[in-house]
Amino acid sequence: MTNDLQKILIVLHQENSTPGRVGYLLEQRGFTLDIRRPRFGDPLPQSMQEHAGAVIFGGPMSANDEEDYVRQEIDWISVPLRDDAPFLGICLGAQMLSRQLGGQVDLHPCGLVERGYYDIEPTEQGQTLFPWPQKVYQWHKEGFSLPAGAERLATSSYFQNQAMRYGQNAYGIQFHPEVTLQMMHQWTTVAADHLTAAGARKRGDHFRERSAYDPDVERWLNRFLDMWIGPGPL
């Protein structure tokens, strides 16, 4: 995909959140990151005319929350969909995409969570795109349903929908390819109590498995970004 626009809209949900490796790889491709935090009053554009694409990242809130900014972001996803612009939702962002398209976001029926590395399995449609990693890094307790018109690209035993595509340019992924080692240290320290939930991996396993599985995740992310946004304006 060729796009002369320089900016990627980045939507974050906490004061000190960063776009991690996704942001780094986008900058490496020559894009400028236009970071917005609607939770803290930043506006969102009325069209994608000045942006090559948009990414909504994760956060500790739920796509079912009634806060104004949550509703605003879900409603705003109609903008890149209307403009047929590249859109990526990561974790909470994927759940917001599902909600925008008429899907649901729910807890696991048995109360299980995914926090750590877990197997995923590409679907037949997913396999046609590129090779997928065996395990990916997760940090969530809710999952999204597959809305009408969307394609399931990857699945897992805990949460059926791990990746989806709507149209040609909108993607949602439940897992976190953006997580750096520093982010992993922060998440497992600040939210260490979340690792006691049923299904969560022990803190030490997060770091032991990262060395084994993260290289494949980074290769997948590069392939995905090449398909999603292209080599960039450079």
C-alpha cells in the first residue's frame, strides 16, 4: 500500500502509556506519531484526511464502561471505517472495534484471564496472510465477539477471537505485540495482583518465555505492518 501521508493517529488510555514497539516500528518506517489521549481531553479528528492510519491501544478500562471517552472512542471508529483508512485496535482497541460493529465484549464464562504467553492458532483466512507466532503476549480478562461481516484470523482455547479483519483495512487483535521488556516489567510490577487470577501465568514465566517467543512476535508484527500500512513515506 502506498500512502504519502506522514502521520499515524495513536490513541492511548493512561497518562504514561506509550505505543511501545508498534510506535517504534512505525517511526522506523518514517511515520510521525500523532498521540492523543481522549480520556484526558484530547480531541479526535473528524476525518482521516491528514492521517495515514490509526491505532487504538489497550488499557485497564472496559469497552463496556459508560465513561464519555470510552463511548467517544467507540463511536469515533466509524471515521476510519467510513474513510476506508487503515485502522488497528489492540486489546481494548479491538474490543472497541467489535462494539462499533455491533459485537459484544464479555468476561470468560469460567472467569479465566490471559496474562502472559499463550498459544494462538491462525484460521484458514489468517494463514493466507503470513506466518503467525506460536505464542503471543496477552494481558486481558475480557474478549470480543466476531461481528457480522468480520473475518476471524486467529483463535485460541481460552478466547475464540484473537484477531479479526473487517473490510480490507480494519484489524483487531486481542494480544499485545507492542510490549517491550520495559513495559513487561512495569505491567507485572504495578499490576502484580492481576497475576493471581485464574489462568494467569506466573510473573517469572512472562520473562522466561519472552526470550523464546518474542522474536517470532516481532517478525509477525513487521509483516503485519508491511501489509497494513506499507513501508512508509520514506
